Amino acid sequence: MFELVCIAFAFFSNKIIISFKQKSFFAFQESDKDMQSLRFSLRLNTLELLQYYQGQKKLVRVMTYSGRSLQFKADHLRPFVTKSGINGEFEIYFDEQNNFLKLTQIKQY
């Protein structure tokens, strides 16, 4: 199980807005010319995943390695579900308007 601290965030359509603990918005560091990305670790067991599949929860909140709170649709995690849940390190990519582009798994635990 994990515990997340989220200071301020908003989710509109496919846009993801993230804030610092100081409540000021940040500029992404570019990992590609047209994309920005953030990395995070996520561990969800099968019981926790069941809440998403049953519709009790639709959004996942994580703390990135850089200390930023991040929220995105749980549907983006479907390709990474295993018999034991979701366990791994991920990188999420956005365009210049903070629209979701893709989610990749860097490492599986």
C-alpha cells in the first residue's frame, strides 16, 4: 500500500496540471524536443486495482521523483497490469499544453 500527498492538482479532459508544494506551477524539463516527461514509481496490489476496475476510483495520484504531485486517468495503466497488480517505475509524457501523450514502464518490480 502507498500513501500520497497532493498539494494542488487539476484534471481537465486530457490535460494534467501539476503544482509544487509551494503551490506555484512549474515548467516541465524537456526529455524530447516536443515532449516533457515525469518519472514515478507505482505499486498497486490486486485489491487496490479492483477499486479502479469497479469504477470507485478513476484517477491515479502519484508523487514523482522530482517531488511533484501528478494525477492521470487509471485507464492509462491497463497495459501494465499483471496477476500481482502493478509494480514498477514509469515515465509519463506530455505535450507543450500538458496533454497526455503516452505512459511507458521503465522497470517492472
